[in-house]
Amino acid sequence: MGAAVGGGKAVPRYLQIAEDIVQQVRAGVLKPGDQVPSEAEMVERYGVSGGTVRKAMLEIRASGLVDTRHGKGSYVKDRPPVRHRSSDRFRRSLRQDGKAAYLAESEQSGATARVSVVYIGPVEAPEVIAQRLGVDVGTQVLARRRLYFRNGTPVETATSYLPWDVVRDIPELFAENPGGGGIYARLEQHGHTFAELAETLQARPAAKAEASELALSPGATVVHLLRNAITDTGRVVEVCDTLMAADQFVFEFRIPAAD
């Protein structure tokens, strides 16, 4: 049994099964916390082999909608997405009110946010970061690595790289808590006024260590984001290297239609 799409080609049975389960999750038939039918149940329900069911489960896990627990089965995630408002989250008014970008966007979605600082200190600038900061590869820069949680679940890692000559006179940037509004507020208070924030995004499968850190199923999709924070003098004073669980974020952009 199979529906024909795309020039009469039959959709493989395992993809049909995966789509059926995914649609049940999205429609609320399978609710957060519900267990996905076991392999034996799917074999009986869909009249297929165990191998077909296992291939279907690979697709289901890749959707990012379920968590697989070794020896216990797969369960629907209770992880509604944060709305990542590209045009709003870096407003200067938010910083002046003492709200850093991630905390502000989580608050807007009604989530409980927490930030864990993993490392603060000097590192040698990797090639990609050095190019963006306009320094030589291996130049000493300040790195600030954080792990972000939403409702107790890790959803994002981010490492900020900042030029040493910029940060050496801003002691708050070496502290675990840089103060209200985050590091951008401190930079602006010391004369580095932002004119633009330029971001590039790429979706890809998570590496094993990345999936472990973000509590993702094997093969889950992540979004890799690199951001340049550019001042009104044209200097890049921070590069942020961020990795996000793709099922946790909706990206919203406002694009001016006028010149």
C-alpha cells in the first residue's frame, strides 16, 4: 500500500509510517509525554517488518518531535518552540531595561529561562572567528561560552568571541554575570555603539557531542548561527557562534520593502 507522488513514484512504506506518526504528534493525537507505539505495535498495526519500522523510527527521531530513551522507548517531547524574533530581540530599549536577548525572547513566549556559564577566559582565535573579527588567526581574544535552558531543557549553546583590546578595560565582561542587558549593554556603556547585527544561519545534523549537550535524539537537526556585532565605526566587536536545537526555535524576519 502506498500513495503515488512526484511523477507516479510510490512513497516508501517506512516514510508513510513516519509521516503518519509525525502527523499524529502535530495534530495532538499523540500528546507531549505520550509514548510512541513500540516496534511490535507498529509491526502489527501497519503490517510491515521490524526493519521497516526501524527505518521509520529513524525518520521520526529526525523530526525532532520525540525523545528516545534507551530501553524505555520513544516519547513525544514537551518542548514548544521559542519564537526567535530577529528584528526585535536586540532592541536597545531591551538592553536599557536590563534584558539580554535570550531572556527577553523567552519571556515573550512565556518560558522559564536559565543561563549556565561554561567558560570565560582567553583563547586563540580560530580561523573563522579571526576572519570575522579582523585579527590574525591565533590572536588572543576573550571567549564567553554559555549553555541556555528553557523550562529546564538545554536548547542552545553560544560562545562570544571579543577582541582583547576591547574587553581588557571592561571588567564586567570577565564576570559570570556581566549585569543587566548582558554584554551588549556593557559594550555600549563603554562607547561601542551598535549599528548593525549581521547573522548567517545553516541547518545541519547534530554531531554526537552536540546532540548529547542539547539532549537531542541522534541525527536531530540543529541550526548553526554566526553573528557579527558591528559598531557605528564599522568594527566587529563580537562574534557569537551559536548552536540551537532546531525544534525549539521559529525564526521571524522583517525585511524592508523600500530602499
